[in-house]
Amino acid sequence: MKSAIPPNGHMPQHPAPEREFAMHFTSTPRGARLARRLVSHRRHDWGHPYTTPVNETLTLITAELSANAVRHGHVHGRDFHVQLTLARTPSASR
């Protein structure tokens, strides 16, 4: 069995999130549309305007995953959850 502690004896440090957005949505077309719009708005508020590749890509991913939740998870009482976290990369903190 391998040890969970790396050879250097230090546990890896994960940066604390700078910003976070999380919300539950109903597995309906309206819930999917709202999730897509809120992710796009959050990214815009966090410094990635609507027309930037980062914002457009994350909005597209959210739209696809939300559509899947609606298509395959449309069961009464079963919603889907979106969590968006903006974390500082180690190189950005130097």
C-alpha cells in the first residue's frame, strides 16, 4: 500500500478559491437556460467579458451539461447543481 504523503514529506497545497458560485436548478429547459445565463454573467462579473473565449467556452460547456441533465435527469424532485470556482493559479500569485 502506498503512503498518501509525498516523498518530500509535504502535502500539496491547493489554493483557496478567490470566488465561487453554486446553485441548484430544476431539470427543465428553463433551469438549463438559467444555469447557462448565470454562469455567463458570473464570468463577466469576474473579469471575463461575454465575448472572451473563456466565457464563451464555459457557457457552452454549461449549456451542454445542463441540456444533458434535462434530457436524462428529468425526474420529479431530481435537480442539478452547478458550481463555478475561480482559483488563483500558483504562477499568478508570484
